[in-house]
Amino acid sequence: MFDLAYSRKGLAVTSLVAAMSVAGYATAGVTDQDIVADQDTVGDVVSNGMGLRAQRYSPLTRVNGDTVEDLKAVWAFSFGGEKQRGQESQPMVKDGVMYVTGSYSRVFAIDIKTGEELWQYDARLPENIMPCCDVINRGVALYGDLVIFGTLDAKLVALHKDTGKTVWKKKVADYKAGYSISAAPILVKGKVITGVSGGEFGIVGKVEAYDALTGKLVWTRPTVEGHMGYLNGKENGITGGEAGKTWPGDLWKSGGAATWLGGTYDPDVDLLFFGTGNPAPWNSHLRPGDNLYSSSRVAIDPDTGKISWHFQTTPHDGWDYDGVNELVSFDYTANGKKIQAAATADRNGFFYVLDRTNGDFIRGFPFVDKITWAKGLDQNGRPLYNEDFRPGNPADSKDGKQGKTVVAAPSFLGGKNWMPMAYSQDTGYFYVPSNEWEMDIWNEPTAYKKGAAYLGAGFTIKAINEEYIGVLRAIDPVSGKEVWRYKNNAPLWGGVMATAGGLVFTGNPEGYLMAFDAKTGEMKYRFQTGSGIVGTPITWEQDGEQYISVVSGWGGAVPLWGGEVAKRVKHLNQGGTVWTFKLPAKAEMAAK
Ligand code: CA
Ligand code: CA
């Protein structure tokens, strides 16, 4: 059929058609094999996470502890316009072209060698979009000849890689109900897999799979217990629970559990791992029960959308401890046996190591200095609550309008928020961008109204220490020990990358791209990018040279929701620039 289409259309065949095979998989451009192999293939970056497991680890060694001091910026590309804020994107690189998103649902294709723009796509957004946490976007997915991304009005858009022209567009959810998309989609077995944002508006979280070449919906998996999943247009049954079982009355109908950070995929167990946000509303007294599958990690069959297992980090969440943070697969050996593990650093302040085959809890430990809401975890990883630190029930107050205020740590922006950690296959450590902060939080009465904030809570975030809020930590997932830490004045909000060159890269809101010795935490390099870094660095090799890129442009949730912390960092300037670095040519090095 493929050959026939080719011969019949002859030279007139479009590159899109050429990219299609009978099975619906891409056979040209970026293929499934390219994506599965991404971590080991240094010539490109074709997945968010630099590999579907999202270890954000590169085998490249040219830039290392000895050479990194010579790293030089080779070009900087401005996103332009007046829309300079909240650049949380991870760039992708294929065949000498970088594909990167900017704030306000924009995509840019850039020539790697020169830094020149090849094309720009601006989504036409309606006036009344409702992004909770700035107008951010975290990156594209690549497949065949397509560049695919999600928009702030909750659509998936597929663009042609050479022109930036729209090939297909799909509405994923109703932006008027508070839905949006800010995460990078992932590409697994020919399907675009996306989550949705909107947990602060009482939406119903879901994970969906679309045929990447055509945009046709394959399956949908709501992440609030009681909602039906669909496969090829037919119900595929409720998995793991029934309506109202872990929710009172009808609250599951607007239960939140937004899948706003996207997911990872592990080929060993053939499962997608998605995290889910807070149950809605924040006021936990309105919804007794565990409120599945909110504040959880769920493992989903990529072929059918069925939930294979779940692990709830914060049952009956009362602090907005979204459980969305990435679950990263890694292996280690214990008693001579290989353990197929996965780790996640939760907003609630605990670091979890799970068995990725079945979701069983292996161990958990605090990764921030101060946790008040729980005294620890039990043998199954369930928190041991300290009820003194659950914000009080408004119904217990004299006028019923405001419950008791508590000072809870971490703050709702989390011990770690969206910013992805990295795992080094050399050191065996996770490098976790974290923050030390707490909050005043209280509950208020509330009711669901479509398209309106649905919190039932008020809050003020405060720093715990005078000198620093951000802490980059090297954590041994087997011993549970912190190996080193780097303290940063402003809260850390950018992603991390580890390399076989023995380095760990990240950026800070003060504007520096920084490189640390992976074993000791010694800072080996820093470069001022002119605005705060809240994006995630990547590295790749081209023509025998190692490149590093990062997007700079302060913004995101901290300036909007950070309370006293937002005041403390209000001097930081916004921006929107991709910076690209490499070592000087060998001749230059020799002359040095
Ligand atoms: Ca690659
Ligand atoms: Ca939330």
C-alpha cells in the first residue's frame, strides 16, 4: 500500500504522505526507534527528558570538569515581541534544526549553526484563556515530519517541520471550563500522549492518546475515579474504582487531578507514568476520603489507556501537593539482584522509590529540611499525617467563613515543583532542584462553577531561611542520603541535566547557567544569560562538537503565586532567549 501510494503519486508525493506507513507509524523523519533510542544517540534530542525515561542524562564527555571553563556562547536567539516571560521550554534538536516553544503558545525553528530563525508559529489564542501559572509552554514532540505541541486553549497542534504550517489541529478539552495545556506531549508507539492543566478550576484530569500522523483520538483515560475511559470511541471500563467510592457525593464530577506536567514512558515495562495534581477544591474538609487518583502517580497501558497501577503520594490532599512530578526509571542492584525502580521527588517534600513493574513502595524519605504536615511515611509509603498542620474546617469557625490558619511546610509550590530532576548513570545520584519554603494556609467555603477558580483556600508563601530558598541536591536513591547541596538565593525553577562528562547543569532565576561537579557539587562554570532561567538545558553533538542550549526568561508560578517570596524576587527581569554554547575549536584551544 505504501509502495502503491508512492508510485501513483510519483514526485508529487508530499513528505507527510511519504512519512506514513500502512501501520500508521512514521518511517521517515523522526521515527519511534529514534525516540526510544534518544538517550544514547548523541546527534539529536527528540524527546522531552532526553530519553522517554526522562533521566536527562547524556553520554557526551567532551564538555567535562577540565574543559567546561572554556565553554562559550555561540549564539542567542530572542523570541521577540512583548511576550517575554515564563520560558519553561526544553528545546529539541533534529538534523541541524532546533524546535523550541516560547510563552503564549509559540514555536520556533532555528538553524543550529547560525542561530537564524527558519520559521515561527504563533497560536491564535482567545482572550479568555485560563492558565493558572503563567503563559508558559514546556516544549514540543517530534514525529515523522511533524512538530507537535499543546496550546493554552487546550488544543494539540501538529506543524510541518520545514514550514511551520499546520498539518492537523485537535481540541483536547474546553478552555472555557479552565482547561489548558502547558506540558510537552510525548510520543510513544505512533501516538501523541498528552495530559491537561486546570486543577485550580475543578476540571477532570485525563491522559489522552492521539494518532500522531492524523490527530485521531485513540484513547482517553480520566484520572478521577468514577469517570469512564474510552478506546477507539468505545467505553473501556472503569479501572480500579467506582464513582463516589473515595469521594463524597458528586465531588468526583469536578475532582481535579490534572495531569498538567505530562508523563514519561518506560519501554521495559511498556507503561506510561503520569502524575496527577490536587483534588478539587483545595479545602479538604469538603471531600472526606482518599480522592483517587488525585496527587498520585498512575501507570497507564499505552495501547489501551487502562490504569495498570497507581501510587498516591498525598491521599486526601489538603495543601495543593500536586503529585505531578516526573517518575524517572532507573535500575540498581540490591543483594545481587537487579531492581527495576523508578523515583520521584514529590511536592509534599518526600522522595519516593517505587518498583516500576507494579507500583510497590520500596522506600521514601524527606528531601527537604522542613516537613510539618506529615511525621513520616508508613511501610506502604502512606503519609503519617500531623493533623495540627491540616488547615482547619471553616464550618468550625464562628461565622463559618474561614477555618484555622496553619503554617505548613513545604509551601504549596512544593519541595520540588515542575522543574525536572536528572539522574546520572555514572554516580547513581538524582540531582533534584528543590526549594525550602512554607506557607500560611486556611480554608474557606466554596462551590464549583464552570470556568471559575475552585480552591476554597487562601495562602501566603514565606521563605524559611534568610539567605536561600533554592537548593540543588544530589540524592542517593538507595541510601536516602543527600550527598551534596548548592544553596541558591531565589527559588530554583529550572530543570537539570547530568552528563557523562561528570557535570550537572541547571539555571537559576538570577540568570546564570551553572555547571557543577556531579560528585562533589563544586561549581565549575557559570554564565549570565540576562534573565532568569526557568527552562531545562539540553546537550547534543554535531560535526564532532558538543553543544549545550538553554532557554532564559524569568516567570512561571513564583512571581504570580509566591506571596512574600514573590516580593523578594520582584527585581528579577523577564525575558525570552535561547542561548547555545560550545567549546572553542581545537586550533583556538591549542593557541590558548
Ligand atoms: Ca538522541
Ligand atoms: Ca494544583
